[in-house]
Amino acid sequence: MDGGDRFISDRAAMQNAQSYETFSLPTPSSVFANALGEVMFPQWNRRRILFGPSPSTQVDFSYKEPAPVTLEHGSCYAAPGLVDDFYRNPLVWLQSGVYVALSRDVYRLDPETRQSRLLTTCDQLVSSLAGTHSGEAVFIGSDNEKLVQQDLASGAISQCPSAKAFSMAMRPETHSELAVGGVSVITHVDTRAAKVTRRTWWGTGQKVPGLHWLNSLMIATGDNGDTVRVYDVRSDRDPVCQYAHLAGIKALSRHPSRNWLASGGGIADRTIKIYDYGSRELLSTTNTGSQVCGLSWLNADLLVSSHGFCAESRPVQLWNYNARLRTLTRVAASENAVGDVAGRSLYLARNHRSLEFYVASSNQTLTHWKARGVAQDTSKAPEHRPLQMRIIR
């Protein structure tokens, strides 16, 4: 090296490259790159590592817009007998299929074959449905305050003591403990022993249409008053934390990886709130402009909601939550799949293994939806498929 050039490997090569650049000639980038690489690493050929891919490799550095997330609707089934009641939960998606209650009848729909069959008939109107995590059994709550358990493999039916069940949820990491939301009470039922293990009261005289396990020890409830409560099931004391809406709360959904709970209020509230039950902090409040009937996190950022009394006739909406800015932004919304503006999308059931979900509406339809990250929404109008429930066996 020349005297004084302690940190320049080859000043001549650098000046040569600079002269090409000064006179607007094609710059021989390999001249200086090769010289520097040979001086610093004479035993290795580090040119590709230090200065990117070889000239023969084509690299596209152009900016591409991310593909928008859209909502695509599939088959739409006629569901005669579906009860229009905000405080019921007659729809659930288990590993063994989609279960829906139409009046007193419970049907199983196979999403793959699109075939349905009658599962059982109850004495009174069905108020809620739930099932085991493996989908081996389904639990049916009705207006006669009886909890029915049906084994799907053998068809055996058994009864468990309970109060009227407006909502039900199976405890995580268990196959036998079922939480049942009634009137001012959460009843914990051991389904294997067919007995009530404990009850949690709060004496407000309110229905509990919203019930959601946050983990194996904490459960969240929403009542037809205005309060979301989080309880520790190891204690029958007051709730661990709580926060308020302005109307009844049915829609609850836990974030898949964080201690966040999303909740939606009724017609007098119309908001989606995201609450950190770990730090007991309300993160965001978003006005949706309509009654929030169902919520479900699709992934770490996307939240799907179903609505009633929509002024814009968009009963299913997709939201993106920005954790840094704490803002919830609507990124996609669907037109009413059945063309009934007055219809409410009351019930939402999601398959947690994919981005698919079913929505049951007050106009007695059951529609299959899917969130897709495609450039254009190529979905066609849904095909109305009547549920041939008394023909298919």
C-alpha cells in the first residue's frame, strides 16, 4: 500500500472507479470490490458475501404493494327455524363438523361434503351449543334448563344438571369441565361425573350470553347489562378485573398470543373494545356503527366481526389492529350475502385451524366465509343450498 493509506487497500483502483463515475461511464463495480476483498481476505473468496449476489443473479428490488385481505363468501344454506335472539348461541364449529340448532332440532353440517343430517331433537328451544375440543361429544342447552350431552360416536345421550344455558364453553386442556352461563351465574359442570362442581354468582339478575375461556384458570363473561368480567376459577370471589360497555355484551374473543380480550357491545353501544387483562388496561375503543354480535381473532392482527342492524348493509367485517398505535381499522367489509338489509348476522362460528368461519343470520340463512389475501375478490354470489335435513341421513 502507498505510504499514509493505512485504511485504503488500493487507492489506484478506487481512483479508477471514481473516474468512471465522474465521467458518467458504466462503473466497473467489480474493480474496487475485488481489490478490497483480496486484501482483506486473501485466503477466501468473500466477494459474494460482502457485496451481495453475483452479477448473474437477477434480484428484483422493485416495491410491490401487499395483497389486500378480502372476505370471500361461499355456499349459503337455507336454515328454516333459526331463532332470532341476540342472547342465544346455537352455532358451533367442532373438529367433527358444524353444528347448528334450528328451533328444537340440532343438525350437523359437513363442510367438506356440504351434507347435513339431523342429530337430535329437544323438548324445548335450543339456547346454546358447545362441544369437546376433539369433537367427540356435543353439549346442548335448552329452555327447559337441561344440559344434554350426546356422544357422536355411539349416539348415547346423557343429561347433566344445570341452569338455563345462554352460553357454554369447554375449559382448555380438559375434556370434561364445561362452563355454562345462565342468569347471574356461571355453572361449572363435570360432564364425566354428570355433576355440578361449583357455581360463581354475582347477583345482578343479568343473562350471560358471552362466555370465553382466556386460559385454563381465567374466564371472561359478558352479560346483558354493560359489564365484561374476568374471573379466576380457583376462587369464587369478586372478578379479577372488569370494564364496561353501554349495552349487552355477547361477542368475546381472546387474542391468540397476547393477554388481550376483544369485546363487542349491543345496539346502544356499537363499539369493539380491546382490553389487556394482564395489565388491566383498556387499549382501544372503536365505534362500528352497528350492533356487534360476534367476534373472532383470525391471527395476531386480524379480527373478524358480525353485526346486526347495519346501516351500510355490511354484516361481516374484517379489522386490523395496530398494536403500536392502538388503533383498529376496518380493512374489508362484505355486502349482505342474502340481500336482506334488515337481517342480523347473529351467530359466528370459526374453524381455528384456518381462516374460515360460518355466520348464521336472522333471515334464516347460514353462510360460509373465508378471509383471503388476494389482489382481487373473485368470489361470486353465494349459491343458496337448502339444508336437506330431513332427507339426508
